[in-house]
Amino acid sequence: MTKKQNLDKDKLRILLWSACPWTKVGYGTQAKGIAEAMLDLGHEVAFQSLFGLLGASINWKGVPIYPARNHPLGWDVVESNARHFGADLIVSFYDIWALPLDICGTIKTPWAAMTPVDGTPVQEVTVLRLQQVTYPVAFARDSLKLMQEAELNDATYIPLGIDCNVFKPSSKQAARDALDIPQDCYLMTMIAANKGFPCRKSFPEVLQAFARFRTCHPEAILYLHSTRKPFGSSGNGIYFDAIIDDLEIPRSSVAFAPENELVVGVPDEQMAQIYQASDVLLSPSMGEGFGLPIAEAQACGCPVITQDCSAMSELTINGIACKPLTRWWQPGLNYWWQLADVNAIRDAMERLYCQPADVAQENARQGAEYIKNVYSWDVVRDMYWKPFLERVREELW
């Protein structure tokens, strides 16, 4: 089928290639926000699924959703579906290194590729693909800098967005009552998928730091919004019971999300309550392309402990970005991650625990305000997506 002619030159027809908007994964929730921003700006949008739909095309709130076909990421049908929709632009939101090297030769439609960079330097497999797309897009300032250092000088910065109508400060007491959490505990929360080796999310380092922290603060509870055993990645991940027992952490001091909830997907409103109920979010990853829980937690007034590297440095407003222990070479991707320092995490826990109440309250207010002013969807839509799509429209026509 030949490409449909777009007679309305004031708007673009955009095929958004990402996880389906109803999926409760980071790519899905962000793809939903991106699609809604584009629709708000008057453009027409369809989805090419790379997660969440197989079989037949469906309609989601007036938006066509094309399924994956032979390949689960949909790269074998994205160009044909772009032509069927009459797309002026494909916008992919996924790790571009996971796509075939010759994918750029099969896609003829102008292509904007949003891809994370969570290590240094930008790995060659990513650079080779971004050199061929029409518009490389970074969603962290750190990623933009690394792309420019790799001579991708035409890269554009468009951050991810936060729904600050949902993720916002609220009563810690009310949130704990709603979630049946004891009012007198010190709740430390970690929200991360338990998959992959090595553990990019630094579960072993966090657990060691928590074990040391609770010897002085036995009221501390670690809530892991994750699975007890590895989920995905061919069984690579953490078997938590073994490491918890080895560190002699009482089982009663560690709580997990109900696995049935993780499978079905936890609503954003409940996720916001988890942040609101928490005393601190622990996210000292070895590298982050963005770090949505870090932004969401601060939007809810919860301080964070992260690492001072990758996108975490620019995202850590209310909290502590710990200095990494050393670089760690990731042989699968051929770049450096940063190994977390257990002692630095433990010290950060103590500093936040001992923070005066008035200081903590003011830091929470400033952090939530910053996230709202910089990363709320209306800001991301108007400050970044609007001028970018206007530029694309002018260059195409």
C-alpha cells in the first residue's frame, strides 16, 4: 500500500514505536504520556507495538495500535505499518542497540530515535545506529553530552515526563493507613525489576548497607517493590531469600510487593501512595538512562539515595547522590557502569535519618516543586515536544 497523503500541513502523522500505552512498564507509561502530548499538540498518532500486543490491530482511545508480527520488537513490520498509517515520522522509544544494525536501511520514513544511555562512553552499537536515524533524541542531559562527545552533534534533548497530578506530596500518615504500613517504622523503599546480571540496580549493595543501618535502627523496614526470584532475563537476577539470610537480616524487616500485583500492574495512584508512605527511596543504580522512580519519589516529597553518575546526577534534587566506588566494565555492552559503594550508601542513609524535621520538610517541598516545574507533562510537552515537532514539520515540508 502506498503512503497516504497528509493534506493537513499543520499536523504530523506520527507512528510511535514503543511498548503499548496500557502496559505497566516504564516504556509503556512514558509512551502513553508521549502519545497524549502529541495528541494535545494536534498531531495524529498510531502505535507500533514492541511489547504488549500480538495478533491483530486494535484501537485504543481512537489511536490505532499495530501488533508485532514475526519479531517481538516489531522491527520487521514497522516500515510497512508506517506506510499503512501514512506516517510522516516514526518516533521510537526503546534501546536502539537492541535493533538490527541494518534496521536503518529498511526504514525509509523519517525516524526520531529516543534511546537511553546509562554508561560511558555511548557504546558503539548505539552510535552506529544513531548515525543513521534522522533525529537522535536524548532524554537526559548527561546522555545528550555523551552523544555529542560521540559526534552525534544533531542530537536533541527531550526529557521524560511525570504526571504531577498523581505523583505529588500527601500525608505520610494517610498513605501508611491506606497501605497498612506501621506508623512507627522507618520505611526504606526500592522499586526496581529483579532481572539481569550483573545487577544494574545494585540490590546486593543496598542490602548490605541496609543490614548495617538496621543494627542501629531496628525499626527500619526495607520494602522491595520487586520479585523474590529473578523475573525474565533467562533466570539471571537475585534470589533474595539467600542473600537476606546470609546478611542475617530478619525476614520481618524485609517486605515484598505481592507478585500477583506486579504481574497485573500496580496503578499509578497506588505507586504514589508507596512513595508518600516512604521515608527514603533507594536507587543507587550502576547507571540510569533516566530513572523514573527517582523523579516520581521526589515529586511525592520522598528523598532519594542515588549514585552521582549518568542521569541520576541531574535528577537528584531532594536526597544524596553517592560517589561511586569504582568503574565496572560491562562486557555485554562494552561500556562502563559505576559500582556502588556500600559504605557511602550506609552513610547517606544515616544522614537522611538524622536530618532535622524542618530541613527535611523544606527539602521535600523544594524537590517536589522542582520536579513539577521541570518534568511535569505539560512542561515537557510545551517546552520540548512542541518546538521539536514544529522543526520536524518545517524540515519535512
